[in-house]
Amino acid sequence: MTVSQEQLLKEALLEASPLQVHRKTDYPSMNEQLSGIFSEIKQLRKANDKQMRKAQRVRKHLDVLILDLWVAANYSKSPWRMISLNRNDYTKDARYRKLFLKYDLFNGVLKNLIALGYVEEKIGFFDKAKGEGFQSRIKASEKLLDLLEFDISKIERDPEAPEEETIIKKDENGKVIDYVDDEFTNQMREDLRKYNDLLRRSNIGTDGIDLRNKYDPTCITVKRIFNGESGGGRFYCGFWQTMPKDDRKKLTINGEEVCELDYSALHPTLAYALKGIPVTDDPYTIEGCDRSEVKKAFLVLFNCESRQHALNTIRSEFRIKNAESLLQKIEQKHEVISKSFYNPGFGLHLQNLDAWLAEKIINQLTERGIVCLPVHDSFIVSKKHEAELHHLMEETFYSIANTYPVIK
């Protein structure tokens, strides 16, 4: 394996997402293919003098594995899926571990698929001394992919599978943490249940978009992620959120063309509003600066721990060479809010505010039966609902900022 191949493999392994356990299909030709692989597993076990117990449940575990590995290979950036080989993770009560799978059945099917050459595996590890580890990864082999002729539109969510946790909390290091539910988390979860039910009943069309190895159109369960004590709360996990704007324009909702409305310069506008100052011009337009570079800089200004941290981030992530000059000009133009720069706590507070805006907008539209697809500070609806969305975005912003935003 060459250096470049090793690097590509490393990147693919790091980009792996967890195995999705809620997939099923009732499509005859796809079921025939799955039945063929199931027959091979039965023959393999018979040859090894192993009895097939709980055949129906074994088949369900097989279907979950094959369907999700096929989706990963064809519609995800990485064909690898993360899996746990720790029996303790296959429990019903853990908040983030509702795997819907039995360890012995899952592990048995996985070993069979590996033995048949249908699945490749990278075994994980855990270094107790360093407290670091690498979760095991699996992917469909070329042998398996050559065998399958699937249609992603024929893969649906298994109604018997448990709902994933939709309210996710992380610590300062980005690791998920457990928490005690209260009336607020319960209400947010119920709101998300209603919203996700509406999404699942709707047809989010992608016919005009090249999905292959980019977007998984079955990822429509939206979740909220909180960071630290209470920061963030943004809406994530909808497949449309990773699309560039040009692709999002090609979406349809229930067969209708869409429009996308965006809060212009939301975070600097909120920072000014918190000081009682309405924004009358574009915060990203600064004489002698490229507007796109100013916008990129603002992505980190409120979230970096120091000015030097911001400089390093702007240079490394955005490849902006004149970072020092750019920051000076931003600080001069926005002196009024500059004391809020380089303050991760304030950055999380801004994320919390924009999440609150999104929550109010999504909940109200859901109550009206209007499908809305959030992309952080912008919202996609059918064109016929554009005026209604615009009015709702204005009034919701005014309710917390006492000033009207610019909406594009």
C-alpha cells in the first residue's frame, strides 16, 4: 500500500460513522438477495457443526448489517462503519446505546460475513494508560457490493427499532455525557418527535442531486446537540445540512420547489442586539477586505480562546495569509462588540440563541404541518410558504432582540 493509499484509508477510517440499526426493506428483489446470503450463512454454520438458533432474529441482524454497509459504501463519504465489540454496550437502558441488536447474534453474523469474504474489519483497541482508543470498523467488501443490486428508495426505517436519543449533551472535550431528564429536555424531545414524524411522512426529493458517496437521503432524524453546561442546542443530522447551497436549491418538498431564507450575519447581529444596537449595514463588508474572508473570520472570532488562537485557526483552516491585518480591521470596525471576541462561553451563548430561534420557527411550522429543513441560521421550505417563513423569522428574532434582522 502506497503512502497516499495509507493516508486515504486513515482518513476514511476517521470519517466512519456509527452503524445504523434501524434499516429494513420489504422490496422483493432485495429480500431475495438477502435471503441468498442468509442461506450461505446457514450452510457455513452447518459445515462447522453449528446449529442455527433463532433463525428469524439472526436474519434481522443480517439485514441490518448488509443494508447499512451498502448505504455506507454508496452514499456516505466513508464506507466504514464504527461498531462496538463490547458486550456491555448492547444494553437496553443506556441513553446513547439503543442498538436494537443482541451481542451474540450480531457478533455471530458479523463473523460469518467476514468468513464468507463479504465484510472487511479493522479491529479497535483501547490504551488504558493513555485513556485513548479506536473503535472497531467494518465495511462491505467488493465481493459483497458486486453481488448486490439495491435501491436506496426501497430501504425504510424499521418501525420496531427504538428511537435514537435526540437530545445529545457533550462535555468540553466533545464526548457525549449522560444527564438527568427534566421538563425542558422532555419537552424538547417531544417537540423533536413531532418534527421528525412530519419529516418521515414527507417526501424530501433529491432527484436533481448527485448523492453518490456524498449524502445519505435516509438521514432525516434531526437531533439537538448541547455543548458544555448548556451551550449550543443546534439542530443537526439532516442530510441536507452538508450540501452546498446550489444542491439545496435542487431539493423538493412533497414534489414542490423550495426556497431558502437566511438570517444575514446572524452572530454579529445578535452580538450587537444584546447591546441594544440594531445593525444597519452588512457586518461583513469592511473596506480593503474580502467579504468572504471577513465572514470566515467571524466563524471563529467568538469561539476561540485567545486572539492568537483565532489567528492560528484563520491561517490553518481558511488559508488566509493576511490574518493579522484582517483581524485588526474587524476589531476596528466592530469595536463595540470586540470585547466579546475570543470568548468561547459567549460563542456558545450565541449558538444557544440561534438554536432557540430555530426551535421556535421549527415548532410553529410543524404545528401548521409545514415541512422546514434547518441549516443552522437558514431555513428551507416549499416556495408557497416563503412569505410565512419570512414573517415568522422576523417576529421570532424581534421577540428576543427587540430589533428586526436582515433576511435574505
